[in-house]
Amino acid sequence: MCVLAMQSVFEETLPRPSVDTIRGEILPSAWILQPSQRNSREVVTVIYLLQVDLGSPSLAPRLLNTVSRKQAAVIADLDSFFSL
């Protein structure tokens, strides 16, 4: 099993949130890749845990939807990669 865990680090030198600046925080999150056997085939189960606090002001809903779709595409690409 492989686990990649992450969390934001607060950095004072970065800009404070404002009308022109969004400063989000990645809360404890992780990718978990777990190999297993299914029907005599080796498979990898991918678990993606993400917690994000975008604070205020936040991203426009349209941009947030775009980012969400891109994350889903990354997971689909991993599925294709591991299915070779």
C-alpha cells in the first residue's frame, strides 16, 4: 500500500485574502493506492481524500466546478494507467 498525505503550511509572507486574492487551506488529505487481487488479476484501488477550506472570499462556482472536474479526470487517468 502507498499513502501520500498532505496538509497546508501557513506562510506569513503570502498575501492575505482579499477581493483579488483567495487563500485556501488544504486540510489533512491523502491519496491511498492499495494493490489487491480480483478475478486472478492484480488491481489497484485508488482512494482520494480531499478536504479544502477556501475561506472567504471563495472561488466562483463555475471555476470551482472546473477544478472539481479536473481532479476527477486525474483519478480516471490513474485508473487507465493502472489498468494497462
